[in-house]
Amino acid sequence: MSEMPIPDKTLAIHPGPLHGSLRAPSSKSITNRLLAMTALAEGESEVRHPLLCDDTYAMAAGLGALGVEVSLAAERATVAGSGGQLHPTGQVVDAALSGTTLRFLAALSLLADRPVVLDGAPGLRRRPIGALFEALERCGARVESNSGLAPFTISSSGLEGGRIVVDAAKSSQFATALLLVAPYAKSDVELVVERLGAGGYVELTVALMGELGARVERTGQTSFLVPSGSGYRSGSYEAGYDASAAAHLFAAAVASGGELTVTNAGGTLQPDAAVVDVLGSMGALVRRGEAGGVTVAAPPGGLRPVEVDLAPMPDQLPTLAVLAALAPGESRFSGLSVSRGHESDRPRAVADELARLGGEVEIEGDLLVVRGGRPLAGGVVESYGDHRMAMAFSALGTAVEGLVIAGADCVTKTYPGWWEDLARLGARLEAL
């Protein structure tokens, strides 16, 4: 058995409590937003402590294909801003499996002086983007697509401005993409967002835009005015910690019966930071330190079932569902429509894999019901190439003997050091 595993396609996890403290990785959501915004700023910028993972490498390469030079390194990324005038190289923008890259750069392509072709890996080609296409066409662009999916070509003579309506039922990233490019429109942009679920990510975008000098005025609950000419300032910006990654760490500590301190989990607008409160509702002990650290310990009396609307943080369905399988009673997770269009159909994937282990799970439309407390057996869990499935079920493996993760290397999408960090906390992992 290896104490310090090398990420492999298949990993066995052996039960045992996790203990310790560590820093969560930097935020993928903030890193990719900052890379996109500084690419439009005038002059060179730096992003301090960017996350280095598959998704951020895809963003850097995609911006390179749009003519923006980006250099990624652990301590900082440097970005040679374009001043809002993009000159693509003619290369295809390959977003790999990164939804933020595909969607954000689709909107940035409105500012390109030649047509832009965007594509991705097979898994990304299945993810919805049609509603964003419709909004881009309202902006005057011509979109040629594969039945509303990638690959697609965007041709534009610039962003005119005016009133833009976007349906964000499938992803809040559609709204973020349009906001990112709005300061470079020829006239003021009034963005009206319909059916917005995970609105916290739009709030995060608006806050970062303000930090970089762009003006955004809220004109309604989900409508925004972005004055023309309020472009981004070049400068030095901090990526911050990844609340989504921290949530997976906390869940692993709780499932294992251990205790974990994430030393850099300070204040953030990232919606997934609310997972800590949900863990508290499930009985976990939560302590917040003055210096920004957060400690979460397993509940001394065992986990309790919970009822949560996950529309604001759909990424955390697998994380919370596997814990619910350990909590005697019925847990109910609603607001799952967006989570069907991620790297996997997550409600279906979670239900199938928990059932494979002996759990009782039911899907009722956009509601997932987990009847926890049943004895769970070991077995092979399919990750579906979905980083959050792999991380969530590895937490379950710290409590259930004989659990094996197939496709374990998919965590490199957002958390390349996941398995090494689990090992540092005491997880016993075996590469098969």
C-alpha cells in the first residue's frame, strides 16, 4: 500500500479518520475570471497564486488563441492585456473540458477582428450552450454551431450594446460571460438574466469586475447596467482560495470521523462556501478562526439527514449526497436542473453509484432523495470523468471498506493535488 499515492486511473481507499490542517488550493472560478478580465485590460497584469489545473491551462491556451499572451506559474500568472481588441491567431480555441473557458471565450469572441472557432473534448461537446448562442446573436454575432453545441464558430464586428436578454436556466456562466465583455460594448449594456439559479457566481463576477475598475449597476434582482467605456484596469490581483475544493476536504474529514482545518478559508463570495453551514446542520462541529481558518470535525453523535436547495451551489450535490448516505433518515436535495449538464448528469450518476454500493436513492424530477443509514458495501465507483464525483466518493471511501474509484485521475481538472492532500491527512490509498 502506498502512503503517498500517484494519481492513477484506479485507486482503492481504505477507511480511517483524517486529521490535520492544510491550505485549500486557489480558486478556479476566480482564476479564470481574472484571466479573462485582465486579457481585456490595457497593459500587463498579474494574477497572484493562480490555480494551476486543467481548466486554467485551458483558459490560458484559449486566450492565447485569441491573441493574448498568458504565462501561468505557481506564484503568479502574467497577462498582456489587449485593451479590448482581440486579434485571434487563427487557431481553434480548445477548451478541453472547461465550461468556463468555452462560455467565457465565446463572449470574448465578440471583440475579435476575425471569426473564432471554439471546441472542446467530447465531454464538453455535450454540455449546453444554446441559450448563450441566442444571446450572442442578439448582440449581432453570427453563430454557426453543431445543433447548439460545440464545436462552433463566432463571427462579429463588435458588441453593439443595448438590451441583452439571456436565459441562465442551464448555467449562470452564460450571464457571467456576457457581463465580462460588456464594458467593451459600443454603447451601454442592459443585461437581463432570466431563470438564474446559481446567482452567487454572478455576484462573484460583479464584485471582481468592480475590483478591476469596471462599473456595474444593478437595475433589478437579475438585471444589470454596464456603462460603455468602463473597461478593466491592469494591476495585481489575488486568486483567493477555492471554496468548492475546501468543501470536498471538509466532507472527507466528516465522513472519516476526523477533523480538518483549512487554514485559508477566509471570507469569500463563492457560493460553495455555504457547504460549511450545511455540514453544521448535519451535525458536524464547525469553528471559524479569526485569521480566516475554518475547522470542521465529525459529529460525535453521527450525521443527521438534511434538506437543502442546491440551486445556489449545484457543484456540491455529490459531496452532500454521499454524506447523506451515511446519515440515518431521509435527506432531500432540490434545485438540481443545472447539475444535469455538468461533466456528468450528476443526479443520475450519484443515484447509480450509491445504489451500486447498496444505498437507497430516488430521483423525482429535480429532487434527489437519499435514504441514509443503510449498510454500504465496497465496490468500484465510476467517476464518469467527473472530478467532483471522484472527490465526493473518495470521501465515502474513508468510511466504507473496499471502495475503489475508477477514473481517479480526472481530479486534475480542478484539484491536481487532491490525492496527495488526502494522503497528508492520513488517508490510506492504494494505486491499482
